[in-house]
Amino acid sequence: MSLENVAAGLRNEDGIATVIGVLRQRFGDRVQTGETLRAQHAHTTTYIPGQLPDAVIYPESAEEISVIVRACADHRVPVIPYGTGTSLEGHINAPHGGISVDTTRLNRVLEVNAEDLDCTVEPGVTREQLNTHLRDTGLFFPIDPGANASIGGMTATRASGTNAVRYGTMRDNVIAVSAITASGEEIRTARRARKSSAGYDLTRLFVGSEGTLGVLTSVTLRLQGIPQAISGGVCPFPSVEAACNAVIHTIQMGIPVARIELLDALQMKACNAYSNLGNPEVPALFLEFHGTEAGVAEQAALFGEIAAECGGGEFRWTTNPEQRTELWKARHNAYWASFTLRPGAKGISTDVCVPISRLAECVSATQEDIAATGLVAPIVGHAGDGNFHVLVLLDADNPAEVAAAESFVGRLNERALAMDGTCTGEHGIGQGKRPYLEKEMGGAIQVMREIKRALDPLNIMNPGKIFSFDR
């Protein structure tokens, strides 16, 4: 097979068979080719069809990942990094076959530098595992995308979540990464210093690269001190617009809210049913404040005043840890709760992000679009960032429903871009968002292609994701 065909992403049958044989000689039964396991390593989270890799391999060190990548490079075979499989845009699919590199056995916390508020972990360490490890240090890692995702996957997709309004996203919290590039070489992008002006910012290049530039082998992260006090609560509103206006006023007043999450009435109905809650089934904001006992009480009181001015109901808040945990467990289960609205349905989970001043307008227009289209599609959002999610529930075997849902998603993305927003606040591009990235970035897509060609000229690193390679 010619290099041109490989670069264009065509399947390389002979190379795949050869690589599987080579890797089996080196790694034995850590190379698996059973269909069930391969299906588990393809995309299964939303309606996007799974595209199975030809084999799954479980490396246990950076050196072993280098061996795997070199073998794949020698025979022009795709490499698809795999964390926990919780991504939503087809990131782990293997459209041209290849080897799924499962990083779950690279799960060590390599070092914690408590005085410097940082740590270095292997990519298979999960968010919950890391915070359990950190518990006795008085520190925690704040990025919380909801799922118990791996740190490598969160870095690769530039994840964020409910805490981003206060603590930022993975972009703000990754100090450095180590990665195996397409040549099999391991590089480290930075030292642990809190700032540097030394050359290109390679760390930011790998954060959000979705496995298309290399396989991460370690991530150095910023940590935060566990707050002295935390308060959390829920506040109902007569409309999504009123709730969004309360968010805007809260952010503009500089109240240091840690979490401020929007649920529309349909999402609240689903959460009540799934988590056995009794909240009013109207739009609502879930909030959390971090600080001193006096500070969180003052912040909660200020928000209560803002909510009242925006037409909101009583803001019920607490510092009781068990009650707060129950509240946020319901929020984190919102994705699964949504499926109670239409049992047996598949979901198209999509997100956009707009400047916060346009949030109310964008969400309201989206609700009108949903109603006009006749879709079942609850809305939930990290409203403090202007980021919200829509989960369209559909019969994936009904072409008309799929077409209507995809048309809606297209309009949602166009709406966000028209407001100078982005087609994805945190899901990433993968396969599902590729058409909208071109509209968002314009000519900058070609710069991305040139970077990809320079680092991965054979297009073996997670091909078929983010943008086309052959233009």
C-alpha cells in the first residue's frame, strides 16, 4: 500500500495482521482480539455507531507504549488511545481499524508535591482515584466532568465540568505532559514551574489534541486546597431566561461561585424521577460556594437576593455534606436520568458555549427550536461559563427522527457560532463535530493540518478525528 493511501486513512489489512502478530510475540495475552472486548473499546456512549479496532492492547509503561507505536508506524497501522470510554463524539472509534491502546494499567500517581500544589500522574489514573489519593494532603483536583474519566482522556479532550467557573478547565490546570509521538519517541512539554516563556507552548498543543498527535504517558496537574467550608443549594425559576439572567448577574457581580448549573424543567423532571427527589419541576439553578464559613454564607445570601430580583423562588442551601452530596449526585446523574423520559431511546448529546451575555438568548432560542421540531431534548448546562448541553432522545432506527435530530444539532451549532461562541465547550470534536469546526475556525484548520502532518506524517495517530487529513 502506498504512503498516499495510508495518509488518506484507508484500511491497511496486511499491516494490521502483521502488527497484531508482532505485538502478540512481545506482549502475549495482553493483546486481545475478541469481538466483545473490541466493541467495548469503540464508541458506545451515544447514537454514533461503533467502529471496532482490530485489537486491544494493555501496556504497563511508557516504554511499552513506545514499542507499540513504533510497530504501528513501521507497518502504517492506526493507534487509538483509550482511557475509560466516556467521551461523546466518537473519539475512540477506529474508522480504519488499528490498535486500541488501553491505558487503564498506567494508573499510578507518580508524585505529589504538596508544597507546590501539583502532582504528576499516569494517564490511566481516574479523577476519583486521584482525589482519593490526595484526601490526606488537604488538596484536591477540581476538574469534574461528571463521569469518572481518566486524567489522560480529560487532557486529550480538554475537558471541564461543573467546577470550571471557579477553577478553569483542563487547559488551565495541566502544567505539562509527556507523550509518545508518532515516531515512537517520548517527549515532555514543560517543567513544573508555574510560568514559562520558553518557546512554543507544546503543553497547550497536546491538551485537546484528542490523541491525534501522540499517546499521553504522564500529566502534571495543578492542585487546590480543600475549602474550609462549602455551601450548596438549589433555586427554582419561572423560566430558563430568568435563570440565565441570574447567572449573568452573579458572574458580573464577581461573586466567586464554584458551581452554577442550569437544569430546564424537563431535565428536573427526569432528575426527580431518577434520583427520587421532590424539587419543583421548573427550571432551576444548582449552586455551590467554596471558602470560609462566613464567606460561603455571605455568597449564598447575595445570590438569594439576585435570584429574587430575577423572579426566582426560595434559594434553599446547606453546608451539610450529606445533603450537598445528594444534590450533586442528582446533577451528575442527569445524563442517565434523561433516558427515563423515553425508555429505550438513544441519545445525541451535544454542547455549545457562548459569551455569557448571550446565554439567555441562546438557550431560549434553542428551547423554541426543540418545541417547534417536536423533539424530546432536556437541557443542562455549566451556565457560569456560557456552556450548555442538549441531549436529544431518539429512535436511532427511525431515519426521519435521526435526520430531524441532526438538523437540530446543526442549527444549534450555527446559532452558537453566530453569537461568537463555539461548537463545543468541552465535548471535543472527535467525529461528531467535524463539520462545525471548519465553520468555526476557517483557515486556521489548515494550520492544524500542517501541525498534524509535521508530527504524524503517516496519519496513524487516531485518524479520522477533528478534521480531514487529505486536503
